[in-house]
Amino acid sequence: MLKIFGTPNGRDCDGFTRRNFLQVGSLSAAGLSLPNLLAAKDQAAQEGLQIKNKSVIWVWLAGGPTHVETFDPKMTAPIEYRSLTGECKTPISGVTVGGTFPEIAKCVDRMALVRSFAHGSSSHGTGTTWVMTGYNDRDNMKPSLGSIISRAKGSTDSQTGMPTYIKVGNIRSDGPGWLGARYQALSPSGKARQNMNLSVDSNRFGTRRTLLNDLDSINRHVDRSGQMEGLDGFEQQAFDLVLGSAKDAFDLKKEDPKVRERYGKGLGEQLLLAKRLCAAGAGFVNVSYGGWDMHGGIVKGLKSRAQQLDQGVSALINDLTETGQLEDTLVVVTGEFGRTPRINSKGGRDHWGRLCTLAMAGGGLRMGQVIGESSRKVEAPAENPVQPQDVMATILHMYGLSNKLQFTSPQGRPTYMVENGSPIKELI
């Protein structure tokens, strides 16, 4: 049996790569074809899922950001527990954020600060998996939230062909798990990005269309592994995306220089890219910004990392507000765990899963509030505990999906994406 797209290493049984067969459609590091991604949209439509035209920009602070110096400075706590960087006042009376986030502080009236978010694990790997999937799944077979949205919404936008799930940088456990490779995130860098640019002259596209027609007959004999299912009807959309304007969303040079300056370099550029991708039809964009594992010298460390986060996130919220996109775009800022409440001998904080960092903005949810409260020494939730599955359920609700959403597992069993979580009532 000839198997063109089904092998994990991207090679068929004769040693040819997918790129040999369909270079123009290769859009992901794992070699998923663009027509294959487009076909998944049709599958979602056939299932009758109704999903709102919303987007998520998930800002991942890899390493475990301190919950104290970010969004819960707790200046009433004993000196060895309270924020080492002081606090910044916000437009909400009595609510402050860490002292290195003066620009984010100005946006808090359009944000929700969750001060009771926790899962209990102080392991980088386990904590990341828990927040990304809602489960402590060491085998990484549970799908990430981004992949769940891709499965529910369809892998591409029906109007623009823009992939639903995109990642900027790598995050552990951000994959599709048992949902299958077609629901993994597109990475707009390296070969994935290069392959969106036309690398052959237009006269050769007729030949490529002929090749696609030839592949149709081969496809009848390809196994049903989920890697390639029915390219018929989607090849034209694939060519339209590569030749059309949707790919322009990936090019920051097409953005107003004044807007680019507002966001700043580094993380700011990534957040501006995420905003452009969502405007072009992306439904879930992960942005990874590491360097938060601050066991020592937390004041110096925050001086280095906080500036880009403060400028980038505040610019994103303000930009979304001004362009009218904030209602339909949810910005989430989180990481795999928090940091120990008590400052250690090195002037830092160690791993702490009993209380974690979480803030949100937009998405049509109820903003301008603090949700939950930490204990006196910022050690654990004092009230209204929020867990990863609750966050997932809230985001599903934002999309108009039930927190009892089910998909059929490879074993043929209807399986809940969220088993125990409920939407955060203060937000909906």
C-alpha cells in the first residue's frame, strides 16, 4: 500500500518526502499539507458545531513567572513575602500590579486579574502540561486547548484560508495529542513560513495542479490514518492562500511603522504578529516568552524581562481597543506555575504550583475586576480557587461551545475535552 502522507518522519515507503509531491502545500514543521488543513474545516462543518468568531492570544511566560511581582504584589504581607519591586496603581480603586508594569497597570480596567489560579504542581513539565491541556498527563496524549479549538472550528478560516491554530515560539504540551496531527499549530518560521512564499513562477502552477489531480487517484488507496483525507475541493483554496493576500498577515513590514514602534521589539513584534493573524482569521495564537525561572536576583531579572512584557501587552490591549477587536479577541497571560511566596537567600523565588499567575483581557468577557484572593502570605487561594480546566471551560464558553464538548477518541469513544471544569462565573 502506497502511503504518501502517513509516516511520522514525513517520508513515503519509497523514500520520497512530502515536499517532493506537494511543495506548495507544505506549511508545518511536521509536513502537514495545506489542502489537508483546509479539509479539516469541512469536517467541522459536517459535525454541525456552531462557534463564534473569536480569537485567543495566549501569552506564555515560560519558566514560571512570579505571581507576586506580576499581578498580586500584596504589599500588606510581611516584608519577606511582599513584592520586591513595589506596586503600580491601576484605574480600579485599591487594585495594584507589580512595580515593573506601569503600562499594563493603566489597562487593568480592561483586564481580569485572577489571584486564585492554581493546580499544585511545581514541575516545569507537569505544570506546563496541566495549564496547556487541563490534565496532568505525562504521556502528552491529551490535546492542548489550541488544538481543541482547531478541531471545533476547523483547521482553517473558511473565508481567508488562515490556519486556525498558530504558535510563535515553542511551548511544551501545545500539541494535538490524540486528536491527530492535522490539529497541531502552524509555526510561521523557518520552512513553514518560507513555503508560504511562491518559490516557482506562475507558469509552473498548471503542472502542479495536474500533479494534484494525479494525487487524487492515489489518495483512494491511502490509509485513513488522519494524515490525508480527501484533497478534492480544497486544492484551489490551497493555491488561493499561497497566491493571495492572507499570507500578508505574516509580514510585519506591511504594518504602519508607528504601530510597530508602539509595540517595540522582541515580544512586542510577536504580539503584533499575533494580532494581525487573528484579524486575518486565526482562532488561537500561542506566543512564548521565556526567562521567568528566577531563583535568584529577581529584581534584576524583572528589569530585564518585564519591560518587553509591559510594553507589548499594553500596546496589544490598547491597539485591540482602538481597532475594535478587543471584544472578539481574548488576551491570556500565564505560565506553568508561580514562585515561592517567601524570598529565598539569593533574592529570588523558587517553583510554586499552589498559586500561579493569570490575567486576561477582552474576548467579550466581563473585565475590570479581580477574581479570587490569595492568602495573607500569597501562598494559596484564600477564596474562589480557579483551576486549569476552569480556564479552558471559560474559553470554550467564549467561543460559544459547551464545557461538555466531546470528540470521538481513536478507540471510538465520545470523550470530554473538559471533564471537571466550569466557566469562571465572574467572567461570563
